[in-house]
Amino acid sequence: MMWAGRTRGARRLAVLGLAAVTTVGLAGCGSDSGDEAENAAATRTFEAQNGAVEIPADPQRIVACGYATLPLIQAGADLAAVCEWTREIENMDEETLAAYEALPKVAPDGSVAALDYEAVTAARPDLIILGVPARAREELDMAKLEALAPVVFLGPTDPGQWRELGEQYADAAGVADAYGEFKQDYEARAAEISQAYAGPLGDLKFAGLCSACGIEPGEFFREYASSYTTNLFDDLGLEFPGEPADPEDVHGEYLSLEQMPANLAEADVIVYGVDADGSVPPELQAVFDSPLWQNLPAVRAGNLVPVRHANAATYETALLALESIDTGLAALPERS
């Protein structure tokens, strides 16, 4: 699930807000004494969205939530507890999944309002790293968390920001060297795909449909650039034009099926997420069963790109998505 509930107001947290993500800078502060106790107590200043925070130089018991969860597991950070990150369970290898499942969970996926403060206290954190969407910050009792441990808040305003934020979470957790192992592989693979398709497909108009945004019957979620699925195309030289009617929605919007012809008729290619086994999620299948969908020019032409691992939000898991995208783009019918 995304950061969304069943009501329209709560679900709009899935469409991340306008607040800018602050670029993180940090100044190290260490100990030269070699004394283990002093090293454990050493701190450094970390510039986060919630200001300059004095954090442990070598944190030992981190609680991580939101987009910080998976990159810190992958980097081997010293985690004491995490919020659920079920949206990428199908993307995790066995070792990562085992590490994730072994950690205590302090909040359900996509519902930071339900954070269990007693469970956070029980984890005895020396650092809390919050990667929940920027607009969800108001749902947190920051004062209560800050009384437990230093809190680093780095919330995305659009899903595509996992690239830079993942590295910032790792910096805060003291595992910057370990995170990003797959960054070079990801960038090389993205460059290959861009070279293969940006030329022949670069003048086409792409559009996206979210497969996990909690749509209600009779509606769909249109994704624009750098949204949940479409952000995986950000580095491929392909265009997702358009923007939501409400500027606060930033990268996507809920629309009724009746709006589908007017909204998607000009799209040359439509992309959407599917499960890891290639099956279409039930809520998206209900959209596909509509005659309004079936009569879209892109659908009738077969210009569709199903994306496995569409919820990827780290370099390692995005590599899986790139392979699926490559397969989908290669299967597009020849342009007339």
C-alpha cells in the first residue's frame, strides 16, 4: 500500500505535498581518544528537514520508518525496529526479507498516524529516522519522539526522490559506504535502456496508472512524471507530460472512469504496475474491464508496458524494475 487510507482526504497523503526536500549537509564530530565509551557518546550535526539535529556519530539502535526502512536494511544499519514496508516485500531477496521480518514493527505500512509510541520506546532508540512523506509529518507527535532520541525527518514530496533520500538516510545511519552498492549498476543499466529506446520512442507521450493507490470502484489513479510507477522511467529519456488539476497533488490524481477518455486518449503508451508474477492487481483489473479503457487508442494499439516491481524505491530493487521495463518496451508494436 501507499501512504493512503480509504477516505479521500487521507488518501491524498499518497499524492505527496509541496514542501521542498531539504538537501542534507553534515559535519562530522568524532573522538580521537580511542575510548569506547567516548566513541559511543560522540555526536555530529545533521541538517534535516526538521532542522540541525545532534545525532550519534555511530548509532547503535535506530528506529526507521517510511522510505528509510528498506535502504537501511540493505545497508546493514544497526536497526532496533522499523515501520512496516510491505509494499516491497516482493522485491526483497531472502536475506533482506529475513532481516526485515526479524525486526520489531512499530507502525503499519502507509499509516504513520498509527505509530506505536510505546513500541518505539521499547526499542530504546538512540536515533529515529523518519522517511515518511512530507505531508504526513503533521500526523506525528514529534515532541514525544524527540524526547526518546534525536529525530531525523527526511520526507519525500514525490516518490522519485528515493534516489537522493536513500543516500541521506544511509548518511544519518552511519552506513553511507555500504549503501549505494547497486547505484553504479543501476545507472549503467538505465543508460543502456535509455540509449536503446529514447531515440525511437522519445517523441511519444507516455502516461501511467498506479496499481496500488487505493482506488475506489469507478475511479483510477493517473500518474504523471516521477510518480510511484513512472519515476522508474525518470532516467530513461521518456516523457510523461501533464500535471494534476490540483497543484497540491504534484505527481498524480484520482479521477473517475468517465474522465478516462479525455485524460488518456492522447497517450501513445500507458505504463502500469503488476505483481511480481506478472498478474494484474484486482483493483486495476476492474479498470481494465471497463469499455472506456478498452477503447483508448494506446490500449487498442497494444502500446502497454506492465511493470513488475513497480514499487521499487532503492537502487537494488529498481534494477529489478528496469529489467521488466526493458522487456515491456521491447515488446511494443512497431510504430506505424
